Amino acid sequence: MLEMRGITKRFPGVIACDDVSFEVYPGEVHTLLGENGAGKSTLMKIVYGLYRADEGEVFLNGEPLRITSPNQAISHGIGMIHQHFMLVPTLTVAENVALGLKSSRGALTDLDSVSARIVELGETYGLRVDPSTPVWQLSVGEQQRVEIIKALYRDAKLLILDEPTAVLTPQEVDQLFVTLRTLTAGGRGLIFISHKLHEVLSLSTRITVLRNGRVTGSIPVEGATRDSLAQMMVGRAVKFAPDGADAKPTDVALEIRGLRVLRDRGGEGVCGVDLDVRAGEIMGVAGVSGNGQMLLAETIAGLRTPTAGSIKIVGTEVVGMPPKGVRDAGLAYVPEERMKDGAIGDFTVSENILLIDHNDPRYLKHGMFDFEAIRKHAQRLVDEYTVKTPTLDTPVRNLSGGNIQKMIIARELSGTPEVLVVAQPTRGVDIGAAEYIHTRLIGQRDQATAILMISEDLDEIFGVSDRVAVMYEGQIMGIVDPNTATREQVGLMMAGVAQDEALSQPT
Ligand SMILES: Nc1ncnc2c1ncn2[C@@H]1O[C@H](COP(=O)(O)OP(=O)(O)OP(=O)(O)O)[C@@H](O)[C@H]1O
Ligand SMILES: [Mg+2]
């Protein structure tokens, strides 16, 4: 279906794609694998008409493909689901799907037929979603479905999915994969990008690995393993479970009592939470997204006011304090929505690293910024976390998705807070970086920080936590020891089964 020959794409200071050849056959899932900044999104944006290659050729069904816009890509039957959603939140599902379609009839009649077709596509491919719902009311999983429906509506034969699973729960991923298999069985070609190797192994027919813009190998999925793929990607063996000595927890540093928080859409989202996290331990919070974990984190950070309850950071009551006050009381916070809440795209890498530290005496000299010290600090973080950027003065919007994530994590973990609340610490980062972040979290723990780590990734929960609290419908279902509990038991608690009952299940 698709053949790319000798594709090269340069940006100032980087060669994003370097003489890349790549092809897709009908009915296959061809996965692109590679570290953050390896050039995966760039290569796909060339297919989709967003970027033009400096060198090389693209053929679609044997014909040279010369396009300069996504509209032209769509008219050739190419669809792309982006790393960051592109839907308009205030419009309904049907309006989003209809957006940009040429219509000959009146808008209203068109929307009815669009809705009917959405329902039909939803039934055929298991992508159920109500066409009349405004997009802002949908969960991320549902928004993902809308993106796919949008591509199918335009009759895409070749579908590019750039990290479609990064924000989905494990259940939503299973559902998505069923849909994707139906699509390829019908003869469509799929290009899949993900950093999660078990997903890659379960969905792909073929895997091509990129490193620094070059293809380092292209192999059928048969015979590939997590270890062999990691080796091809990173050029060395990767540890999937971090090792570290056992935790030596001391006093309670984060104390939560009777906490109640309302949701934006009405109703209570945190319904009476009591939780203690001690200095020197990592408390994992497992749960399907939307069960109150994010409300809990945002309330601790001072971004929301609870209707009842207390939160103490090393003895100081922080309920009612502004976020800055909570920070001063000893909290560091890595939010889930890092792209929205954690970085400013037009600012440079070193400016973004300075964002939280602008009052730090280390970076001030006679009341002015000490740019020399700032650059040193920024350079050290960029090196340690392998943030791939041409220079410290590059605007952050030019970095790859995973490298922006790494920059924010590096900034937030660079201090020695009393309490660290971190949501989805390795979402969107490559396996080498994930390994490093996990090691850093354990290192931070060993320097007596109390860590509350919210994650939907059970591998991460089991690999890093010293204790695991399971949240369901705004409540803590129980706290388990990850050394003795099983994934199945935690999975049951995540679905609302009581702790006693879940733990008595045979393993
Ligand atoms: N518009 C742009 N301007 C300048 N540089 C860019 C631009 N887009 C990408 N780059 C650079 O090209 C390289 C490849 O980026 P790309 O987004 O393709 O990586 P990726 O493999 O998709 O990574 P990730 O896993 O983090 O999403 C990176 O070094 C990035 O900084
Ligand atoms: Mg990318």
C-alpha cells in the first residue's frame, strides 16, 4: 500500500529522519518503535502531508504520492490519529466528525446523516459513542474512539495511530485492539506507534525500529521479545523492574483525613479518603482513570478546595492554601496533563526548567537572574534525563512529545521535596527513560521523600511501589502489599470488589 524510499527530513540542528525506507502491506499492523525523538512522528507527518521530506520518495499503491496537506492525504485514503488530540471540545461528536467535510446540502440535514453513519460505524467496529454529546464531556478513551470514527468516516484505507494508547486504561486498550484487528482483517493497513512493548508484541505483524532518525532493523513479530526489542531500540539491555533496597519508612509526611471533593461536572468525586504516606516510602495509587485519583492529586496540590477534610504536609495544614503555599510547605507535584499544565511551548528549554525555580536563591545574584547558574542547572537536567534537544534555547514546542515529558519530570524531581505527588510518571516516555525515572523515584524515596504515585500502569505500580492503595469511585478500596498481592487481585479491587474478597481469590 505504502512505500517510503530514502526519506530524509532535517530541522535546525537535527536530522529527524535520515534515509528511512519503510513500507506497509494491506492487512498488516506495522509498528514504528524508537526512543523519544527518534523521528517516528516526523516520518508519519510526511505521509500525512504535514511535513515535506527534504529527500526521498513516497508511493501509495505504486503511484508516487505528492501531497502538501492533510486534506489531500485524506482524499487519498490516509487517516492519522495524532499523539495529542485534535478534536474541538465545544462541538459535539457529530460536528467534530463533520468538520472539514465538503457538503452540498444544508448543515442540519447533513448532521443527521453524519450521526446515523457514526452509529453505524460504531456498531460495525465496536466504537460506541453518542453523536450528540459535546466532546468535552467525553473520557479520553471515548475521544480516541471519535478520532478513529472520524478517519473511518472518511474511508481511510491506511490508518496511522501515533501513540493511541498512551492515555487509555488497560481495559480501553483491549477494546481498541479488538477494533484495530477488525480493521486490518478488512484489508486496511495500520501503522502503530507505542512505547509499551507488550502492546507492540500483541498487535503488530511487523516492527521497524528507528534510532536517531535511522532504521536499525525491521523484523516480523514472530520471534521478537521485550528484551530483543529493547536492545534494538536503546542499543543496550534494559531493566524492566527497577531494583532498589527495601524502603525504610519513618514518620508520616502526608496525612489525609476525611477528604471530600466535588467533580467539575457535579457529584462527589472523592468521597471520604483517609491516607497516610510516610517519609521514605512510595505509595502507589492504582485505579481506572476517573475514580477520583486526579481530584485527589489536584486537591493536595492546592488546585482544588475540598468540601471537607484535612491534608497535612509534615504537620502543616495545607487545605485553603494557594498552590504556591503548598509548594513552600514541601510539596512537589507532577500533574497528569503535563502538556497543558506543565510547560510553555513558546519558552525555551532553559526557561521552562526555571519555571518553578524563579525564586530559588541558587539562581539569583544581587537580585537578578544568574543566567550562568541557570544554564548549568538546565544542562545538567537535560544530560541526566537524556532530554533530546538541539540547544537549551530551543522552544519547547519543537521537542518531541516524550522529550517534553522528560523535561518536566526532570524539573520536578530536581529538588528534595518532603512530599512528591506524581501522576503517570512515565506516560509517553521511552523504555530507557522510564527505567531512569523509576530509579530516580526510588532514589528520591531513599532520601526520605514521601511519594504518592498515581498510575494506571500495573507494571509500574507493582515495580515501584512499597504499598498500593486501590481507588474506586472516590474511595480507597484497601491498601495491599505489592510483594504478596497479585495483579488479578488488584484488578478486582479496581473494579470495586472489596479487599477481603479480592485477596481471598485464588491466584
Ligand atoms: N517542528 C519541528 N521543529 C524543529 N524540530 C522538530 C520539529 N518536529 C520534530 N523536531 C525534532 O525532530 C526529532 C524527531 O522528533 P519526533 O517528534 O519525530 O520524535 P518521536 O520519535 O515521535 O518521539 P516521541 O516518542 O517523543 O514522540 C526531535 O529531535 C525533535 O526535536
Ligand atoms: Mg512522537
